[in-house]
Amino acid sequence: MIKIQDILFQKLFESSIAEIKRFPIETITFDNALDTFNLWYELEYKYSQLKNKSFKGLLQRKENILNIIKDTALNINDVLADSFIEVFGNWLEFHAILNPKLWAEKRYEEVEDEGFDFESIIKSLFSEYRSYQGGESFQDTFEDIIYDINNFPVFKKLLTVGTIDFYQSDLDNMDEEEFQEQYGYLLKDLNIKTKDEFQELLDSGELPENLILNYVELLTTNDIEYFVESLKNLMNYVYNVTEEDIGIEFYEKLVFPVWYGKWKAEGIDETRQNVEDVYNDLQNINSFPLKKQFALINIATNTAHQSGSIMDYYEERFNVGKSDLDVLTNKDVSEWDKELREIGVIFEEIVKFTVDNKGRNYYRMTSKDLRNLNVNDFKSGDTIVVNEKYIIHLKKEKYKFFSLETSVENYNTYKFIDPAFWPVFINNFIYSDYDIS
């Protein structure tokens, strides 16, 4: 005899089972990724509701339902984690690189792959430098390099060869008197008194900076084409110095510092650290209990969503973009709620009342209700009691930040939080070890 509970149970999971049968989820592909996310959202939602809300009926039956969800969800979490690991790994390799040398090598590789020739690469990187640093001409950029020439060893090596060649050609056509007349003032500080002593200096290949700068003045020009041509000519006389060496050095020593200066102020260090932390956790997802796995997939999704470039990577690889995630996040769950009610889940309304004449409110709700709300739904001074156990005090700070004080010790570190990171905080809070099970 079939029990009515069994019929309701089958109804609850018939959509999930249909999804699984349609494709055994061993890996996410371009074609099945959106279906996988849909299934994940359904499983995560139903698991959370069953876990956190009251239940009328046999507790063993509730546990049986949770175990069936768990068996499916562990598989879905695993394959979703693999997809994020791939995308986050690619992003970390090519974006927000904070090692100057590696950043420069990647940038040079990118422009070279786009078909830029050497002249175009130099023009591009000088233009990028000016966009961050300021300056209106090539000459401004060139002077910034020259005044810091010791920071550009490859370029200095080329200039040294050019300097030696320049002075040597003069020296070959001068007698001692002409030498003293033309170079005496320049060499006085170097304690070089004769043409022969100067020849010894040139032969050593180790020239003082003032001699190089004197030669460089001859290159002073706003003609970048002439500058690039001069570099190419000098490379013919220097062993093992290539166009790539010069391009990478300019990216590393010239562009990276000003690029990093701009993006550091925009929080690039924190962004990369956050992505790295999530990436590392994803690689160990199987070591976490299910509720923390759900939290981690949520955090990975939010992290990708908040970084346009990461989400672009994901959409290109798996055909799921920001708009798809927005639809899933705002999905109407009334049918799921109906199914859950039919098997015994009890839904309670959020309790809210005003506690003083300043309009500050007191809320009592479940953790799931809290996750469905936005930080902007609350005001400074509001108190939120979650699962009849945890307290969050909200205080607005300055213009856009909120100070969060909770009864959970581990979350006292969330001194200030940008409203944009409310979902991440709530996911961590809901799925922490302190959450009720």
C-alpha cells in the first residue's frame, strides 16, 4: 500500500530526479551548466528550509529526506566547484597579477598575441603609462625613464653600447687638443685627464651615468618611431637582448608601478586575496560538511558575480552569465514552498516591531529569511534575532559602511562591511559552526 507521505515525497523531488536522469552530472559543460545551477539552487533551498524550519511529522522521515538531498547535492557541489576552480584559476593566472615580472610577461604576451609589432607595443605601453601617470607626450615618458635609468638595466645596457659607439667615433677622429677642447669639461668630475684614459674607460664598458645622459640628450625627440628604430639598431650590437626583453622591462619597471598604484586604491590586493581564498577552499570542498559546501558555492558564485572579468570567463566557458544568476537568485520559490509545506515544513512569518520613538526595529526571523533580505532593507540601529539564538546589531557608519556586532564571537571581525558584501557575510553566518543544525 502506497502511503500519502510517499506520494508527496515523490512530488517534492520529481523535478530534481528528472534533471539528474537527463544528464548524469560528472562534469559541467557548456550545454548543461545552467541546468546544473538550477538544480543546485533547488536542492540548496529545500535543504536549508528543511534544516532550519520546524517540521510536523516524524523526525526520522525528515532525516530521510535530508539524506536524499545530501546524496545528490554532494555530487552537484563537487562538479560546480570544479567549474569554479577552472575559471578562478584562469583568472588568477591572467588578472590582478601582483608580481611585477609575471604581470609584465603576461601583458607582453597578450599584446603580442593580438598581433602588435614592436613599435606598436612600445606605443601602447607608453600610452598606458601616461594614462595613469599623466604627461602629454612621448618625451615626458622618455624623460621619466632616463631620470631613473638604473632601474632599467636592459635599456641601460643598450644605451651604454650606443654611448660607447658615439664617443668612440669621435675619439677616433680627434687629437689630444681637440679632445680636451670638446670633452674636458664633461670628464673633469671623473678625474679623466687624457684621451688615452678616456679610451680605457670606453674599453671597460662600464660608463658613469652622466656620460650616458649626455648621449641620451641626442635622442631627445617626440618622434617615437625614431626612438624605436634606434632601439632596434642598438640591439644589433648587444648580444642576447631582444625586443621582448625591452618590452617586458618597460612593462615591469615603467607601467606596473603606476598601474598598481591606481588599482591598489581600488582594493585589488583584497580582491585577489579573496579570490585566492575561495579558490583554495574550493579545492578542498569534499572535506567540508554539506552546509559549508553550500556556503562555499554561494560565496564562489557571489565572488564571480561581483567581478565582471571572472563572470565573463565563466560565461565564455560554461554559458552562464550574470543575467542567468540574477534570474536564479530572484527565482519565484512559491512552488518549492508549497511542496515543502505538503511534506510537513512549517513556514513562519518574519516578526517585526518598532522598539523606540526613533524608528529602530526589532526583527525575529530564521537564517533563511535573513539571507533573502538585503542589508538596505534595514536601518541603522535595527536589531535582528536569527533562529531565536543569534543577535545582529546594525549601525550605519559614514556613508556606505555598516558596523555589524553579533553574538557569535568569530564574526566580531566584521567590524565594517560594505553593503555589497552582505550576501557573503550572511552566507558565512548562516553556515557557520554556530548555526543551528
